[in-house]
Amino acid sequence: MTKPKSVRVRRVYEEARPREDGLRVLVDRVWPRGMKKEDARLDEWAKAIAPSTELRKWYAHDPERFGEFAERYRAELTEPEAREALDRLRERLDGGTVTLLTSVKEEQLDRSHAAVLREELDGNG
């Protein structure tokens, strides 16, 4: 029997939980500050799925811009390279758990690109 799919969002700085995390995918375009590659315990670094630098800088985690940020980010996810990365992630999700990792601060996780990406993967986007 296949496990139901599950998409989680966590900070890359948190300790890995192999039994709970499933596939660990970094979804940031820039490597997390101060983190050694071996400490991240990643299965994949999906740079192409991250928002563009321009969009990220425009948003600057301003809560009032989140709605528009989410719309613009979803539009970016339809571009060929991002769409391919998203489709690849969907295939890997089939029947298992994927943990989307980001360096976004804890209090901003619900208003982050990783939260938008989780909705897309859950089919709620």
C-alpha cells in the first residue's frame, strides 16, 4: 500500500528528520548563509523552482505584498525551466513525503515561496 503524499515546509537550518522528511529538497535560488553542504542533508537542490531574484527582492517578505507575490510566483512557475522542475518534483512526490527546505525565517514561512509551492504541489494553487 502506498503512503499518501505529503508536502511539508521546513527551514533548512533545522535538524534533518529522516523518518519524517522523506525527500528533502532545497527550493531557494541562493545557498543558505552559513550552512555547509554536508549539513543540509539534501536529496536535491531545485534552484529552477525558486522565485526570480527580481521577484524575491521586490517582495522582501512584506505581508501586504504576499497576494501579488504569490500570483507573480505562480506565473514564473509556468515558465519552461521552472515548470520542468515542478513536474519532476511532482513525479518524485507520487505516494511519498517531500520536505521543501528554505532559509526563510520561521515567522515568514507561511508567507514564503515554499508555502506557495506546497499549495501548488498539493493541488490547492
